[in-house]
Amino acid sequence: MRSPEDRGLRESAIFDKASIAAIQHAAETGIYDIRGWGAKRAVPHFDDLLFLGSAISRYPMEGYRERCDTDVTMGAENASKPMELDIPITIAGMSFGALSAQAKEALGRGASAMGTSTTTGDGGMTDEERTHSDKLVYQLLPSRYGMNPDHLRQADAIEVVVSQGAKPGGSGMLLGQKISERVAAMRTLPEGIDQRSACRHPDWTGPDDLTLKIQELREITDWEKPIHVKVAATRPYYDTKLAVAAGADVVVLDGMQGGTAATQEVFIEHVGIPTLAAIGPAVRALTEMGVHRKVKLIVSGGIRTGADVAKALALGADSVAIGTAALIALGDNDPRWAEEYEKIGSAAGYYDDFQAGQDPAGITTQDPKLAARLDPVAAGKRLANYLQVLTLEAQTIARACGKSHVTHLEPEDLVALTIESAAMTGLPLAGTEWVPGRNGDL
């Protein structure tokens, strides 16, 4: 049979194959689509920026004999025990429930091997996670599932989650097939019943209440722990200012490409702004308040390479957090499970039904047989290798720009490739001095 293209037929730009399939699925089931892995639409991203490097006007550093440091300290202004990280790359919050216990252990092992932190996610702290994470951030979410004051004290930092990049203003979901006996017990929920988290904290409704909550957390932890506030990238300028005013030591800014949270596709694709567009307003807010580089900025959402890390730092972040990339490093979508992915209607490299609990790689599942496939020691080593490569790549770029520390990278080291990315970042278009929108230019 001749293909449609061979017959001169054209696919619609609006009603393309994916749109037609989505309409047909909605019409057949009456159920909206839920998935993970973040936005699949093309949005301006770090690939739209380039580093200038060194030539005559800039002097590079020798990689084999001149240091380029990578350490970053969280909470030095307020916490009596600030969190010292060896690299500016952390593991984002992903819950036990969403992930298997083996996956949580592997994340802790890999992060610890590189001297960085991992984060609990919704539903509380597991023994595997605390035991194998040298530096652990405990998330306080609107649901309060699994919230334990003793675990707060055992953590190395506290992260108040206001919203997430995949679902700004939306609630979390964990479907019944992933509410195992252990998950149900930790969250005080019925086993096998769909769980929907709250979209806002039950005991505060605005910035003044957040100030009180941060004060309460400091008192519970004897002022030892750094306090993070995580916000989705929607109104980053105002949200950053309010988080800092409330007392945050660290602002975690999660762009729309953040993808480990399985949620409604309409959220993933149509709510929030790209990570690239969010960094500038947040940095401007910190600078206007006189706290840039004092209150730390962690950026997440779509970080894949050391170049992405370096570009985020050059734009003003102090660190980045990875989620989807970390799962891929553990073995998510690995080709060795290709036949298994085909059996459940997906394919290696395309699997995004994190909510289904059928992950052949044993990562986004609570099925004990599937979870047993993941060796947390081997997976942790893979993650450590990946984090090492990200760090080395970021150092390579920093040295090429003449920097002795990766956080010394700055906007002057970058140019934009597109008008959109230039306007979003305030960087000049490559080969010009033109910044769209500056001085009233349109």
C-alpha cells in the first residue's frame, strides 16, 4: 500500500497524528491522558544558547594543571549546619511510591558517591533512602503524606514544595496500582486506591503564612537545616521575591520541562513557562533584594548535559536539579527491556506511563517482581558516572571561558541563537549586540 505522502496527501499542522489520537482516545474513554516525562512540545531551551569561549580577548585555563572548583554551600546565612555539596548538581524530589524502593536507594548511592544531595518527594522518607544518602533534603508537600517531625530532624535540609514545573497549581496523583501495602502505610491511605494530593498547603494560604511555616521548621530543627522553597516557573520574579522575604535560604525554580511527576497532559504541555525563560526574572529578583549568590537558586526542568548545567549557572543559578535524566541514568527506557516495553504498548526510549506501575526497568513501579530487576548498587554507579560526566563537561566549559569556579560563569560568556531565546534571557543575538526588547526595541 502506498503511503499517504506518496499519494500527495498532507498531514495537518493543527490536527496532526498525535492530536487526532488524543481526540480519539478522549472520545472512546471519556478520560483525560495522564503521563510523565514532561513537555514534548518544542520550547526555547538551553540548546538555543552558545558559549563564546576564549581567544585573544579572553584567557582560558589549562585543564590539567589549573583548578576549576565545583562546590556550593546551601544555607550558610541562616542554618547552623549548612549543606556542603561537592558539585552543583542535585537530585530532584521523587517520591517512594512514584519510584520503587530500589530506585530511591540507587539515587542515594549515586548522589552520595559524587558528594551531592538527593530529595525525598511526597510520602515521606524511607530507611533505604536515608541510609544511602549522605545528604538528604526532606520535602514538605501540601499533602503532608508521611510527614514525620523526627524525619525532618534527620534530614540535611528541608524543602517546602509550593508547586512543581509539570503541574503548577495542580495536585499530585498516585494511582491505586502503585499504592502498595508499604506505600499505603507510610501515607495513611487505603491500599490500592487512587491518591490525589492537595494543590495547596492546608495551614497557609499566602506569603505571610509561609513566613510562619519557615519559622516553625527552623524551630523544629533547632535552626540547623537550610530551608528551601520550591516553586514552578510561572511568575518567577514575584515568587522568588516572596520566598526570600518569607525567609528561604534556597529557591528551587522548576521549569515546565520538569517531567518526573505523572500528571494530566494538559498541565504538562500548557501550564508554566520554559526553564530558560524563568531564570532571568528570578535572578533579577534576587539581585534587586541584594541576596544573589547568598540566597541560592537551584534550577530544574530539562537538564540533560554539562552544557545545560553550565548555561544555567552562567545565567545566574547556583546549582541545578535533575529528575528525568537521573532516571534515565538508572536505566529507565533501557533498550535491554525493548521486548517488555513492546508488550505494554510502548517502546524503549518512548515509555512515559510512569503512573501505570508497569515499568519493565523496575524504576517507576511498586510491583515487587519488576522492582527486583533494578540492582541499586549497579544503578547507583551508573548515576554517579553520569553526574561525573556532567561535572567534567561543566568544568571544561568554565575553563574555556577562563573561570576558576563553575559558578563564575556569567551572562557575558553567552550569546543567543534565536530571537526568542535572546528576548527571554536578555543575551545578545549571536554576532550582534542586539537584545530584543531592550531600549524599547520590538
